[in-house]
Amino acid sequence: MEGTMKAVAKIAPGPGFDLITAPIPKIGRREVLIKVKAAAICGTDVHIYEWDDWSRKRITPPLIFGHEFCGDIVEVGEGVNSVKLGQFVSVETHITCGHCYYCRQGMGHVCETMKIIGVDRDGCFAEYVAVPETACWPWEIEVPVEIAAIQDPYGNAVHTALSADLVGADVLITGMGPIGLAAIPVAKLSGARRVFVTDVSEYRLNLAKKLGADYAINPKNDDPVPFIKDLTQGRGADVLLEVSGNPSAIKQGFAALRKAGTASLLGIPSKPVEFDIANDIIFKSIVVKGINGRRIWDTWFKGQALLAKGVDLSKLITHKMPLEEIEKGLELMIAGECGKVILYP
């Protein structure tokens, strides 16, 4: 397809971004061109916008960023056979090689040479984006474009939550960013008895209640450890889903977890965390699982099934705006005054 498009790009190193006019991407063999219907802002985009240490080490400008999106296939390249022109798809943003040890073992989410859309190659804060056909997820159910656009954080929530046995469990979720928020209805529909959540943002704790949390605790006001133990006959939670990456939240989470409980860790601390392994893991016989992204495509099938069975993410969508107002959305993210922000190119 010939022509130009509007896009949000990091043109040079440094804070901020540029709203640019760029050529519509050319597609190669086994690639498709997607016209973006909706995109969402992620914490990774905030890092790129602020140009923090991670961004300086990882991002090579010029780059169109953004990686959470859905859209219609408007052009197909040579050799494409798994999707077709006009199909509505979401996109798995992790592009795997398909032939390394991990890919061949069905663990593409830890592929040795993975490339990420909007990080290692041009992304979706644009009118069009080119992706491999193997990254496309054609929907088998009807979903609003806003929900189809947030399958990246939703998939992380599904992978984290379903890594533990939730049936009849008291579940503690630490960190009410979009992933933690999405994990609430997943845990509830998957059989959790009660869901406790913690965060220091009253805005996000209120969102958590709307999404089904039974107890929302602000550690600045109340210590969640005795609160949870008082309601669990002194034992503690059965399952910890740690999605904050905050050292205090991690330590509180393990302290509130019962003996022989399961801790699934997705949150990424900004620096190493000092931790009492003997008392908080070994002597308590805790099962600890590291969660990286989502399993491709196992988590997608499970996530779609959960949506079909009633997982409602609509309250997670708090703001909608045109692509040109992306800075407003990024600032809302920084302030913690939003759930998911949806952009319409």
C-alpha cells in the first residue's frame, strides 16, 4: 500500500515524542499490514516517553512505539496462509524465532532471540503497522475493539493467575496496575474464594472494587498482613499474585502468604530486592513461580475462553482519546489516575 500515515515516534534520544508523518510500512514475505482500530498505552510506553535508564539501554531511535493494539488486515504478503484480507485480529507483540530450543519446546514466551513490537521494531501508535502473520490472533468470539486492544496485559494477568490453583483459594494480588486489575475477574471466575488487593493509589483501589475485589487495602493506611491473617484464621492467603515489583509489596505479600502457599511473581523491581529466603520461602515451604509475559498461544486460548465465560474488563477501560492526545494519556499513566487508556488513530 502506498501513501503516508500519522504516527507517534521517538525520533532522537531524550524525553518526549514527535507526532510525525511516516510512510505506510512495506510488508515482506509472510507479513501482513494492519489498519489499527484501537491501541492502548502501556507502562513500557511511559518508560520510552520519559527516556529512563531502561529506554536508554534498549531503544534505538527513530522508532514508532506502542505495542497493544488490534485492527483489520488490509494487505497480505507473499506466502501468507493462516490469516486473510479483511480479518479482524489482535496481535501477539512478542515476535519469536520459532526454531530455538525454547520455541521448539513450546515456550516461545522465553524465545532466545525475541523481538518486541514497538520496542525492537516499529509499533502501533500509527494508522498502520506491519507484523508477521504468525503474530496475528483472529478472534473466534465477538469482542469490543477496546478489549481486543489490551490482550497484552490481559494475557499477562491470565498467565499469572492461572499459574496457581485458584479453586476455593484466598488470593492476594499486590499492585493494581492494569495487569493486577485484570487478574481480579480472572481469579474470581476461576474459582477464587476471596480476592484481597493492595495498592497505595486510592483511585486504583476503587477500580479494583469495581472489578470484583472483595477487600482493597492501602498499605499506607493499614498493614495488609494482619488484616489478611485475621480473616483466614491466622493462616494467610493461599495464593500471592505479585504484579507491582515494589519491594515493600513483595515482602508484605510473602509475609501474608500461608505455609505451603504459591507465589507467582510478575512485577519487575527496578533494582535487586533484599529478601529473607530462609524464613519467607524455605521454612514456609512456599512454591515460587517466575512469570514472564504469557504462553504463546496457550494463554490466548484460555483468555478467550474466560472472556466468553464472563470475564468483564470493561471497567478497566477508563479513558478514550484520539492518537493526537497521547501525551494526556501518558501523563495520566504517570499520575496513576487511570486504568487503561485507549487511543484511536
